[in-house]
Amino acid sequence: MDGMHGGDTSAGTGTVDDVAIVGLPAPGVDAPAGGTFREVLALRRRSVVGWIAGGLAVALVLLFLLPRPHADEVRPVDPTAAITAARQQPGFVVYASAQAPPGWHSDSALFHVVKGEAQLHIGYLAPDGGYAGLEETDARDSWRFVQRMTAGGITEGVVRVGDSVWFHMLSDRKDQQSLVWYGQHSTVVLTGVTGLAGLTQFAASLNVGSQG
């Protein structure tokens, strides 16, 4: 990423009727138009994630349910190597920053490519003691990826951060909530057991919206 997300980082939330779409937003489009969220969700709920996605979601549930250390107990992990590897991947645009917002501490980082699809993961201990993960992929089937990362989350509304729109998703499997942004090059998921305010703060530190 060349710089931090600029402009107004104030955020607001909306109901599912505030923004209307006919399917997932087109890549890079932060203000979808046409249709309703409920129509989209009805279509997407019929596309149930298979057993592979379910297994990975269970793994995420176990990860988030494990006790997390306090900030002063965290063994810091420098995400620079993973971010550098991601930037060297042809066509992969990195929206993450090596410098986390104040109070956030990275404790895991990984970049890998499986069957031609790249994924960047950086895990963080949030200021409120919760845990959150930044997950970014260039996978073509972004909805399947989002369902895995959000533990089968259902869209509850939208959160506006500066000039970008994030989908707010909640999982009924446990206390996990997520923010999802669909870009032209990648899909970014911020997910974890931390407050929505914290996820929104973190979203404001990412360079999304300007690059698409």
C-alpha cells in the first residue's frame, strides 16, 4: 500500500434498505445501485457454502474462541514479510498497512497462493482485548471466501468509512462480526470478536476506495 486511506474517516451505519443492489457490488463500486439487499441475500442464501467452507468456518470458530492474550502479553509479529510477498504477487493489490492503528497489535501474518488464488492474513489483538483478522484475497469466488471468513455471516447493513462502503455481517454461530469490502482487485474482510467501532476504526486505516 502506498499510503494510508485519506479523506473523511467518519463512519455511519445503515439498514439493509439504505443501499440497494442487484447482486454483489461490481468490483470497485462502493455505491451499488438497483434492487434491494434482501433480494440479494435471498439469492445468496440459496448458494449454500459446501462442506469445505463449513470445515474452514469451524476452524475459524475454534480460533476465535481460544483465550486471547492481553496486549502486554502479545508476542509481536512483524507483518512486513507477508505484505512484501503479497506485493510481489502479480496483480495482487495490498490494502493492508505494515503500521497498524494505535492500540492494535499484530500477532500473526501469512501470505499464500493456493490454486492460483492469493490470500493475505494478518491477525491482530484489538484495543478492547478482542481479536480480529484482516483477510484479503483475489479469489474469483469472493462470496465463498467471505462466507468462510465470516463463519456464515449474514449481511445486516452497511458501514460507510470515508468514501467507501463496507458490508456489516454477523454470524449466528458465535459472537463474530465482520466488515467486508469488494474492490476491483481484491475482497477485504475484517472479522473477529471485537466491537464494530474497533473494526470501523481499522477499516479507516486501510487504503480502500481510492484504488478500487
